[in-house]
Amino acid sequence: MRWTRAAAWAVVAALWLAIGPLVLLAAVLTLAHPRTRGLLRVGRPGRRTALVGAGVLALVLGAVWLVPDGRLPVPPGGGAWVTPGYTGRPFSPQPLPVTADVPDRPGPLGLSVEVDSGWYGAEHCGHLLPDTHERLLALCTSRSGARLKVLDPRTLRPVATASLPDPCADVRPAAGADEEFVVATGDRRLLHVTTTDGADEPAVVTQRAVDLARVLPAGACVVSVAVDPVGRTWFVTEAGDVGVVAEEGEPAVLALEEPVSQPLAVDRDGAYVTTVEAVHRVVTRAGAPLETWRAAYETGSGRKPGQVDAGSGSGVTLLDPSSGERLLALTDNANPRMHVVVLRAVDGSQVCRQEVFGDDASATEAALTAVGGTGVVVSNGHGWTGPWRGVLGRRPPGGITRVDVVDGSCATTWTSEEAAPTSGTTVSHATGLVYAWTKRRSWLGVDAWYLTALDARTGRTAFAARGGTGPWAGDAGSPVTIGPAGTAFVGTRAGLVRVVDGTRGLRD
């Protein structure tokens, strides 16, 4: 009888992997019948059975902590047979005009796609930045703190690691000059780090530390950091204190006195700060920050489901200045529909705005993606209040839309029904594709997540490759990162996923 029970549980596990959560529901309902329990002799577990079960659980939990990062794939969540592994067809590159001051890499084209993953246990590596040595710098966080890791993109394993002070916010590192990255820490410092040591070996080396304690009060939390094209480092706190540090200078701060939750945008002249009420243009005068204009936007009637506050959920994105005057775009929080709002960088005056998505079903908590010089792509995260919102095959309304500035007016170029509720989109101008980590609705209760590529010109879905199943396959706000050799990376709740064309790119 013992082997009968073991075989029954093995069958349930195999069917769960193949079909998904409905198998577990069917198993529970079957066990509710007295004849089934009698046949399998299911009752109160004995002491030996309880000890064996506890031991197995301890081994599984120990693996989360003890197995080195990236050694194992992310565990599957069930439903492999009832969700497609790949849809669409390979895409022929159709390059877009390249934004002058933003580096661009080719992404996957959907040709013989290979999907790999690396399990990071309790850590979430939500921010990935390519370095100049064809590696990735990752900021990984967990309940035990934060760590910077240099990752081998072929194996998804760390080749160097450094611990950071406990973070006060999830702040994306900023790429700076001289192969440096700037990292904001929870103890009011800005670390300038590189990913190699003196022998050109992988390492996280702190080249400089800027102490912000002189200009920020105790408890201040930096929520964004950016490096402008002339080498100045900008930062902003949750309370609205915006600061700047010259290459070798001391920090200086300006108090805007409005809460901030969105990232900074910077150009050669200064920074754009998006508060919960307005966009502020800040420049430097004699090394100190100075506000030159303030442009308010609609904040609606309150915080929408899927946003962290009642302000803009996107922050500012700069459009390509080669198309004419410098423009910037952001989303507001208007009711019943959110707008994409386009402003002039010179004075903050409004150029145009365009409603997006449905009535009482529009919100975002992801940056806009600048596309083709005059356009931006916005994703709809309305209703995504946490990972539980997507369990058992559910998903929010979703939608991805491109809005362009045409002859001084805003117009919707295309709208896709794909749902990328938390991470927004990433464009590869070299391929002409917009990439997103999307979720599909499943009536069988399967939580399947896909790397989806959209034609940037038409919005048509070119291809989608399944990257994982289960709640832990969600990205938790991590955008798609285009890495070396046409590879796309996504940081999920349990590790990293890599998608690459099989005929080119990185292989183990």
C-alpha cells in the first residue's frame, strides 16, 4: 500500500507539471471522498512519516540558501503541456532611427529560440546593466540585504559579489563614465564601482564613495540616481530633495518639498524630477542645483490599483532631440483615462496629450520607452496589486500602446492586447522590436510568462517565447535587459531568465 500511495503522488506530481494547478484541485477533491482515502489508507500521518516529510522540506529549504546562485534552473510551476513554448515566427530586422545619446544593442529575433534560467533562491535580481566586458552587473535584494553581483551571461552564475548596506528603496544603479556604475546605498552614500580589478579580473571594486550625510537629514532615502552626459551625478530622495555631485566635487541639494517615487531623467543641461504633483526642471549654477521651471499635471482623484501613489507612474522619458526641439513625455494620473503628456524641455509647456487604454482601467508603474525619435510606448498595469493578482491563470486588462507626436499633436499609432503589468517595455532599435515580459490568461489556471517581441512600427506580436511558469516567474518590476550577442535577460522573483536565438548568441 505504501508503494501505491507513492505511485499515486508521483502521478499527481507529473500531471501537475504537465497540466498545472487544476490537477492539485482535482487531487484534493478526490481525497475528500471516503472511498479514495480508504483505498489509499490516507489518514493522520505517523511519527516516522512526519519526520520524513519534515526532512524533505528542510532539504528543499536548505537548497534555497546553500546551492550556489545560478547552479540550478528556476523551478517550473506546472502547465508545460497546456501552454505553448513558442508562438509566432522569426522577425527580419527593421532598424529604427537610433537615439543619439542612448546605446543600443540587437535583441533576439525569434529564430530557434533557446530559454535558460538560473535559480537565485530568495534573492530578486531586478536591475541588470551590461558592462564593457560583455558581463552583467546585477543589484540583488532579499530580506537579508542587498548585494552587487557581476554575472557571466553564459552561465548566469556570479563571478564576483559585494555586499551593500541594507537598502531603503529599490534603486537602479546608474551607468557612469570610465566604466563606472553609481549605486545608492541605504546609509546615504553614493558608491562609484567598477566590475574589474587591477588585473582585469571580475570584481566589484569601489573607486569612490560620496557621503551625502552632510546634505541629507538622518532617515533620508535616495530613490533614484543618474549620471548626465557631462559626468555629473544626480540623485533625489523620497521627500523631494534633489542633489548633484560634480565629477570630483561635493554634493549640493535643493529641496522641492514634494514626494518623489519615480526615477530621474537627465540630459547635458540638467535633470528632470517627477514628483507626485509636477515635473521640475533642475540645472546647476556655480555647482548648486537651481529650479528653472515647474509643470503640473493631472493627478486625478487618488491612487489607482497598480500604482504606488497618486502621481505619475512613469516619470519622464526624453525623446530624441535630432527630430527637432527637445521634448519629454510622461503619464499623468487623470480620470477616467490616463494620458501620455508631452512637454517642451525648454520651458515645460505642453505640446500635446493623448488618452490611453480604457475608462477606469488605465494606470502604469513603469517607465515609457522612447521609440523612433517621436514616439513612446506605454504599458498598462491597472489592477496589478501584487503577484496574487496573477495566480491561477488570471491577469489584469493589460495593453501596450505607442503614442507619437505628429505635427504638434499626439496620436495613437497602435495598441496591442499583450499584458506586461509591471515591467514596461524595452526597445532594440537595431532590430526594430519592442520587448516585454508578458502574462497570458489561462482558463486552466496556469501562470505562464513570456518574452514577447512586438514590431515597433505596427504593434503586431512577432513572437513570444515562454520563459517560465508559476508565480515566481513574474518579473516584480524588472524590465527586459538586452545584453551581449542578441540576448535578452529578465530578473524574476526566483532568479534570472535568458532568451537567445539558437543560431547565434551566447552558449554554455
